Amino acid sequence: MNATAHPTPLADLALEIRHPADMSALRWLHDRVSAAERAALGVGREDAGLFIKDEAGHIVAGLVCWLRGQDAYLHMLWVDAPWRRHGLAATLMRTGEALAAKRGCTRALVNTMRFQAPDFYPRLGYVPMGVMVDFTGGHDRLYFRKTPLAEKTPAPDLPPGLRLEVSAPPAHEDVRLVEEGLDAHWLLHIDRLYTELTVMARDGAGDPLGGVMGVVDNGYFTVVDCWVEPAQRRQGLGRRLLAAAEATAAEAGCRWATACPMAFQHPGFFQAQGYAPVLHIEDYLLGHGRYWLRRPLGTTP
């Protein structure tokens, strides 16, 4: 990392574009964005996993939660096809909510695609926060919340031969199995899985000074992480990085670009690049709002 207090001229920076994404760039961006997020929210994140296993120890259903202060974000919920309609999802949700309440959370947040049974969540007491129309591939993404959460929940009502295990943090392999199960269901409705791309700006020594990471998903590009080192800001580097990422996504067939910044992540930057607001949710996380902005690719901001 370049420790100088003076910005490196843009002309002296080299852009490194990778699609698929460069893993070291992903980690660099994630570390910096996560640190800034913790500073803005005033609290870190605790990960927890709830997994239902059969007698052989195979995971047949799982829920991965991110606990942060008063808010619990239910990140991934999956039940293997043969075990659906046996109440496993409801058991995971009730148990996950109770775990979150014991950790000090007062509400739970979840989002889901239109094809992922969104009617399930209102039956458990979740109320809509908003809808991102045509999030990807013509499918909407829906956002829900529930409050308050109860610390006590009935004992898991599971079919014979199944058991519920809770881990915090969850094992990487267990999380990966849940992700793979969700991916398989996703492919029943979306032509192909998303890919990730990274655009990094490096100085003459090869040190990263900024970058953008995004997802290419069936004609839609979503900006996930965008970061410029403090000494390099207000020099146009963020604009240059975003433009390069958009151009790469357009070459990959994307027609739309979407950014989803929290209120403290400078949504005005994206508006200045031609992104128009399409959804805003107040108090999306710990009192902070979130914005969804979009612009067509192949046009000049």
C-alpha cells in the first residue's frame, strides 16, 4: 500500500482489468470497504450458521446469518429439494431469529428474488421494505424486515433422522454447500451463474490505490465494492475506475449497470456518473438508508 500523503498523478497509474476477477484484488477491496463500513456503523459483524443434517452428517438445509448490533441480516436460506414442504425452512428461521435476539438483535432483515417463494416470509411476520424491479434477468428482488424478535422458540420440529446444529462462525465448507444449493435453484430460473470482475489502479511499484469489483449477471452489471485510497480522492480516479468496469461489463453483454450504496457510501457519486435512483429504503441497516441507482450502459453519463 502506498503510504504517501500526496496523490499519485492519474497518468502514472496503470489499470488492471480482470474478468473473471482477481482474487487478491477482491480481498483488498473487501478489507477496505468492510473497515469503512464498520467505522460508519460503529459495530462489527458476527457470522452464524444453522444447519440441518441427516444421519450421515450431510447438510439438507441451512441458514447463514450476519449479526450486526440490533440488526440480523438473514443472508442465505436453502432447503434441499427432497426435504421441502417438511417445515425445515420455518424451523431454521425461527431458530435463527431466537439466536439473533439472544445476541442483542431486535429485528431481522431478508431479501429474496421473486422466484424464491417470497410469500414464505410474510407468513412468518415479515413486512415488505421495498422492491427492486427487474433486479436481474427480468426478475424482481424483494426486501423484508421483522421486529421484534423473540428470544424463545419452540424446540426444533424436525422429521426423524435429522438434527439441527448451530455454529458461530460457521465452517467455510458448510457455507459453501448452502451457496451451491442456492446456485442450483438459481439456474432453474436464470440462464447462467454470475461472474465477477475487478478493475484496479496501481502505482509504478504495483501497489493498489483504488478499485472496483462488480458482478456480471445475464446482461446486468452490479457494482459491489468501490474504493479509492484517501490520498487519491477528488482526482477523478473513482470515475475512471467505474468507467472501465462499465466498459468491461458492456463488452460482456451487459445493458444495465446498478449501484446499491448505503447512505454513507456516497450515492451522489453514482448520480454524478449518470445513475438514476430507482429505490430508496430508509433505515435499511442500523438507522442508515440504502439507495439503488441504475443507468443504461453504452451511453455517455
